[in-house]
Amino acid sequence: MTQWTENPEGGRAPGPGGLVRAWVEVLVRPRRFFANGIGPSDQAPGLVFAMAVVLVEESVRFALVDDAYPVVADSEPLSAALWLGVTVLLVAPAAVHLLAALQTVLLAPFAPDRGGVSETVQILCYATAPCVVAGVPSPAVRSAVGLWAIGLYVLGLTVRHDLGRQRAALLGIVPSAVAFGMGFRAFAAIGVLLREWYII
């Protein structure tokens, strides 16, 4: 069962104020947040946090990027509402749970003292914090926040699953690459930057 913790540490109080506090804590004091702000079997705050990040990110992208979504019934407002709803309410939660399940399978043989699946879900959710600005049509911004989010995810794995940094990075590379490199389009942005710099 998921529930809101009555007296959470690290910023997981319910409501908009709690979301903002959690966002600041993850960005400013991530190790402390992952140690104190995640509770076993307490996915709801993390999922709401990730959905809020995706809502802001995709809203910005829809507003600033031409042809961000297919237009439905010749109505951009209707299209925005439809695609934002699908992305925030269906795609984001499903992706989080699928990636957390994959991460659990990868951790099982190598992290005997690991935390539960719920904790992995929350790590992934809160690691999305920098991606709130990933909708800005700037390859530099998307690259930076995507790499930042990957770093937060690896840190969360080290803290909650009792892993060394290198092992956490190896075990977390596939889920984090899918979530942040592909989901928030950091890899595409990095490719653009490399082409601009004539590296590839």
C-alpha cells in the first residue's frame, strides 16, 4: 500500500509546498534526502513528484517547441490537454514502475542488502528533479539536466541499496539511460552538441 508519511523528513510533506521542498532538497542536499526522505512502501509522494516534473517539462516543451505533439482535431489546446494527460497520467507512472522492476532484477544478484522495490521507485522519481527544465529547447540544458539526473539516480542507489559508487553506476546504467537519456531526450541533445562541436 502507498501512503503519505505523516511526519516525513527530507521534504516529503504533501501538497505543493511539499513538492517544492522535496525538489529543493534533492537538488541541494541529495545524499541527505535519499537517506531520510524515502520511506519503504511509500511510493505515492515520489510518483506525484515525478508526475509534476513531467507535467512542467512537457508543458514547457509544448509551449516552446513547434510540432512537439501531433495536433488532434485541428485544435492545439485540445492536443495539449490530450497528450499532456496521456504523458503525465499514463506514460510516466508506467515507465517508472517498469524501470524500477528492471532495476530490481539487475540488483538482485549483486546487492543482498538492497532496499525494496518501492525505494527504487522513489529513487527514480526523485532523480527526475533537474529534468523540470528539460523541455527548454536547448541541447546544452537538456544534456546537463539529463546527466545530472543520472548522477542523482546513481547516488540514490548507493544510499538506499548499500552499494559502492562504481557498482551502483554499472547496475543503474541501463534504467537511468532509458529514463533520462531517452525519456528526457538527453542523449539526443548530447548528439546535437557533439555535431555542433564537429566531434562526430
